[in-house]
Amino acid sequence: MLLKRSLPKVRWKSWVKPWQQVDWLLFCLPVAASMFGGLMILSTELKQPVTDWWWHWLVAGIGTFIALFLARIRYENLLQWHWITYGLTNLSLMAVMVAGTSAKGAQRWISVAGFNVQPSEFAKIGIIITLAALLHKRTASSLDNVFRALAITAVPWGLVFLQPDLATSLVFGAIVLGMLYWANANPGWLILLISPVISAILFSIYWPLSEPIILFKELALGPLGVVWSFAMAIVGWQTLPWRRFGLGALGAWILNICGGELGVFAWNHVLKEYQKDRLTVFINPDHDPLGAGYHLIQSRIAIGAGEIWGWGLFKGPMTQLNFVPEQHTDFIFSAVGEEFGFVGCLVVLFVFCLICFRLLHVAQTAKDNFGSLLAIGVLSMIVFQLIVNVGMTVGLAPVAGIPLPWMSYGRSAMLTNFIALGIVESVANFRQKQKYYL
């Protein structure tokens, strides 16, 4: 009799044993965010003739099972497959350029069995795995290893940028910077890495002078860009190893001057009009209130209309009358702000902060560099997407087309986030040596 009573307990323990070290708070919070995100998508589609909000929950359910499956497999297995992962990532991105589906001026999707799949989303996972494998033994404490990591990243980054998918290419940059920092790269080097981008922006700003400094017909220097370039020369002199004859300072200065001029050239000859509008409209959305600024203006009105407690679920007038275009994707946070108010926004941000802290905890307690770098790569991806998405809905960041993780509608993005979650949970699950093996 006693044996029969003990059998169910033994079976239950045997069933959960493969996941006994999983960080359940980290696992449950994204699942809860996905459920809440589906509810908000339903709210945005109540008055629309075609609704597909249920896809959000269906894909989240599939992603949950994938994450659980990955959590019970040793993440170390990814080490021996990282070059294959890297190759498949690049092949999928090249396939988009050859046989991809175009929409809204970009070619980013591949049709698979009637479904549009976005390889650039899954490429984020490929980059994280590849960089973690490269940096877990050869850290970024030397410039050779930093350049090696950048060279490996340049291929998929370039393929994504050519689609063109500026938003995802920015996410790639955030992932690389976060993982290099965690792999002991000198912070000054990381500043120098992003400094040409800042130069490209500053070279276009002519304040406090009314006119740029014209050198040649196609060459002009913005005063702020010049000041920034000299500041980066100081950083280069202090952090780069080539201090003799000021080569480090000179190299940093030339890098920023060239970066600024290339940025101006790209603005005038490379970027498409809709990309320019997205990058500049947040500064003054009222300049084009019925065009590029319409999304941002309506989003800010919707969030402001929610005040402290919001209108209530399914009761937000801006949300129900579809005043905010694409609200179920990139602007889902505006629906939260209108229907649940300032308090609801704080709760959502608090949930994401908890997710980020748990990711950081897994990175700090991982048993090896590879697992720690995997967690930091996922953390960098989530943090950047969160900041940019929330920032663009309230007018503090450009409208970059970056979804809110686990809440915005997007099947490829949802699966990518759950795959990333499963990999991190594997790192957490195998922090200690266990008796169970798959």
C-alpha cells in the first residue's frame, strides 16, 4: 500500500528532473508577457474585419514547447555546431535576396508552406551562438580577437542591411557590443566602434554655425562632428596600443572623419526615403503630421489619453477606432498605455526589467564563458529592442520598426525570442553537474 502511494510522487519527480535547475521566474515572465500581448492584439483588432490575434497565442504556445525542449539539452552541444549555424544563417539571408518576398520597400521574407518566414530574425540567434563560441576561449581583451569577431559578424550584418532591414542590423550591433563588453573588451574600443555612426549624425548638424565647413564640392564638415572627431582622437590615444607617434589618435580621428563623410554620402545616395523619414520624424513629427509623423503623433496621443489608470481593456477609443496604424505590431505599447494607463505601462516595464535581471543572473552564474556569453547576447538583444520600441512609441527614439519582445505581433520574432529563452534556460539548467542526460 505504501509502495503504491509513493509511485506517483516518484514519477512526478522523474518527469520534472530534466528541468530542475531551470529559472522558472525567467521562463514564466515571457510566457505571461506573450499572453498579455495577445490580449492587447485582440483589443486592437476588435473592430477590424480580419483578425489574426489568435496566431500570437498559437505561436507563443509552440515557442513555449520549443523553449522547454531546448532547456533540457546541454547548450555545450552548440559549440561543435557553431560554424554550421553560421553557414546556415548566411545561406538563409542570401536566399531572401534571391527568392524573397517584398513588402513596404524591403525584401525580408521567404515563403515556406504558405507562411512568410523572416530569416533575419533567426539570424540574431545565429550571431549570438557564433560570437559566444568565438569569444569563450579567445576573449576580446586583444584587438586581434575583437577584429576577428567583427569580421565574422560583418557578413550576416551586411546581408541584412542590403535587404534593406536597418532595424535588425541595429539589433546586430547591440548584440555584438554587449558580447564584446562581457568578453573583456576595453570600453574605449567599444566607444570607438560606435563613434563613426555618431560622427555620421553630427556631421549633418551645423549648429552653432549656420553653414558647414565646405572643403570640396562633395566634402563638408559639420562643426559638432569635428569636435567629436578630436574627442575620439583622445580616446584612441589613451586606449589603443599604437601610442608611438600618435598613431592611435590619428587613426581614431581619420576613422571618425571618414565615418562622418560616409554617413553623409549614405544619407544622400543610399538610404531610401522611408528610412530617412523614420530616422528623423521623431525630432519633429508635426512637420509631416499626415505622413511620416502620423504614427508617432497618434501613438503619443493614445498613451497620453490613458492618463494614470487607463480606459480599461477593450475600451480605449484610439485603439478601438484604429487611429494608430500597425498598432498590433510595432506600436502595441501605445495600446497598453491607453487602456491600462501609466500604471499599466510601469507594470509592463517592471516585468521586462525582471526578465533582464534574471538574464544577467544566469550570465553571472553560468559555469563557463560560453554559457555566460549566450545569456549576455540574449540580454543585449532584449534590452535594445525594449528601449528602442518603447522609446519610439513615446517619441524618444526613431521609428525603427523594432517589435516589443513577446508582445508585438510577429511569428518569426516570437519564435526567435522563445528559442533564445530556451538556450538561456539550458545555461541555467546545467549550471551544476546533473545525473540526468538526454
